Amino acid sequence: MQSVLIVEDSPMVLKILKHLAQKTLNYNLVFAESRHEAVKHLVKSSDWLAAIVDLNLPDAANGELVDDCLSQGIPTIVLTGSVDKEKRDHLTKKGIVDYVLKEGPFSYLYAVNLVNRLAQNRFVKVLVAEDSKVTRRYMIELLRRHLFQVVEAEDGEQALQTILSDKEIKLLITDNNMPKLDGFDLVHQLRHKHGKEDLAVIGLSSAEDKYLSAKFIKNGANDFLYKPFSHEEFFCRVMQSVESMERLDAMKKLAYSDVLTGIGNRRYFVEHARASLEECQNQATPISLALFNIDHFRHVNEDYGDDVGDEVLIHLAKAMQETFDRFIVGRLGGEEFCVVFPGLTDDKTSQLVDFFRTKIEEGYAETTVGSVSYTVSAGIAQSATLGLEGLMKSAGQALFRAKEAGRNIVMIASEN
Ligand SMILES: Nc1nc2c(ncn2[C@@H]2O[C@H](COP(=O)(O)OP(=O)(O)OP(=O)(O)O)[C@@H](O)[C@H]2O)c(=O)[nH]1
């Protein structure tokens, strides 16, 4: 586990920092009250995520411990009692992550939360699209200081191709005046494919035109920065854009997942299945769909109670996700689940679904009252022309026949 170093000589402030850090940070926390004590910890370990360091310590009155941490490559957040332009410029030039004024619990919470933010930034890939090498290098250095993964592009066309080929890019910082494709057109083209929940965009320009920011935002950017910008403004905008994108993404995930089982819900399923069906039909690729239903599920609820019934549903959802991990799986509601198999004919799907049916029949759900055995039936449909509703109806009719034929059976729809 990585470590976080927190150094503060005031017992009162250290107590607050300890309390907040222990509540918020899931890392090995190392506390010290002086440079001497901190350096002893620094030599013992090399795996530091970050350090929160008081600028003025009794045995390091001129920020010497900040230099110690930075020289070991540790992202460092500085605590200070006061700041003026000169001190701020000095600290920024040193390469600190940020400084925090010792104003009260909120500022200490900011410092602690910043450590968590740094840890998350390691998984956020940022593309810097800027034709000026100097400005590009400057932004890349600032972003790396906050532990972002960074890729770069020197014109709009290169930026577009990079984003289209790398789904991991979550933030684009783009200049407006670039060769081949300008920032406006770049954002405009990207927004056809990427919503604000999966790509945040910050526009940049040094132009005098005060309407540029509104124009960029109307074109789909989340935010805008005029050059030259301060290091602090840059980070405030970056953080805000990344965090609002993460919130949107979390909301979307909630809206698309089934509360009980955690797999995709009906909305998720219908949206993804419809898109996949259209794509396969346009490309004349086979696609089939299977509708699943637990047999006599009412008896499970009656015999063991609804909570155990819920555990069986969770077991089935997990098993489906494992077996059909390459396909689109969703819980439509109750004990009904559906899977879409792009690229598979109904015969191939039938083999796969029957393998799954046998697996469920031979296994059991491990529940709070012990093992519960159950079986499933499924109906399968394939069509080169039917829409999703038609395909689901057809699979539903096959499922009905499977139930009538005695359950624990897979049936293929007779007419597609
Ligand atoms: N525990 C639990 N039960 C649910 C949930 N949603 C639906 N059910 C129950 O699922 C059962 C469905 O029963 P029926 O439609 O009669 O079907 P069945 O008993 O599975 O019988 P067949 O489908 O004909 O094999 C009902 O008892 C519902 O109350 C849920 O989220 N949790």
C-alpha cells in the first residue's frame, strides 16, 4: 500500500489533519511533527503517493522539507499560514501540487481531498492539443504534477484521430487556433460521438475576442481559459471539468444499472441492444436474442422468503454476466433477463444458452439459508428485419413454449 506523509508542528492542526486523513484516506498514513522526524520516514520508504507538508517547521523554517519531498519526486501539498504573490510564485516554480492556507477545518479537508484526487488522476488520461510547443510543454508539466496521464497533439486533425482511437482519453484541453482543424471544429466533431459524461473539454485561446469563451462552450466545451493563465486557475478549471464529468458518469451508471443485481437494467439493455441490432442488420451480420425466466420462481419466494429470492436473482445475474461477458446482458424486471448476441445465429446462440441452462440446473445459489437449486427456461429469436420489440416478442413466444413444454428447456422461435 502506498504511503502519505503528513507533517505539521502545531499539535492542534496535526490532530485535525489526523482525524480527517484517517476518515478520508485509504493509504498508509505517516505523521511527523518536524523535518528531522519526517526525513527518517522518507529514507525508510520509497512508495509515497503524496505529502502534505507545513512550509515552516521549527527545524526547517524556509521550506526545506518541501524541497526534501520534491527532490524525492513526491507530489507535495504545502500548508502555509500566509501567502503573497512572491511566495506563491516561488512555490509554484518549485513544482508543488498546490498550497493550502491554514484557515480552518475546510482548508485541511481540501488538502486531504486533494490527495484522493491525485490518486484518482492517475487513471484519467488527458489530451493536450496545442500547436505552440512551449505552451504544450507547460500544460503537460502541470498536468503530470497532478499525476494525470498525458498525451499530446500538435494540430486539430491529430487530436481528433488520437481521441477517436483512444477511448481512455477523458479530458481534452484544446487551443482554438491550430493548423488543419481548429478547436471549434474539433469539439463540434467530437461531440457527435462523445457526451459530456465521457469526455470533458476545456477550450483555450489567447485571442482578445471576449465572445470566444461563449462560442466554445456553445460548441460543446465544458469550460474555457484565456492564455496566459495562472497555474491555479488552470488546475481549478481542470478539476472542475474532471469532477463534473465523473459525477455525470456516476449518474449515468446509476440510471443504467439494476439496483438489486448491479447488472444493466431494462433501459441499459434496450439502448445497447437496439444500437447493436441496427448495426448488425445494416452490415448483414447475424444477431440473435435470448429471453430468460426462472422456473417457478414464485415457489422460491414462498418456500424461503423474498430475501432469499433476491439472492437467487443476484446469483443468476452474476452467472449470466460471467458466461455471456462478450454480449449485452440486462435484467428486464422481476425474474426476466435478456441477452443479445451480435454475430451469432439462433443455432449457435441455442448451444451457448443450453450450456448455461445446464450449468444453472447442475449448480445452486449459495444463500443465507444454504444452497438453493433452481432452473431457467429460455426463448431465442433471430431476425434480419425485425426491430428490437419484434425480436423480443418472438423470443417471448418461444419462452412461453419452453414453459408449456415442461420448463428447464431452451426453445428457438419457429418464425423469425
Ligand atoms: N424475491 C423477488 N421476487 C420477485 C422479484 N420480482 C418478481 N418477483 C416474484 O417473481 C415471481 C414470478 O412468478 P410468476 O410470474 O407466477 O412465475 P413463476 O413462479 O416464476 O413461474 P413460471 O415463470 O411459470 O415458471 C412472483 O412471485 C414475484 O413476486 C424480485 O425482485 N425479488
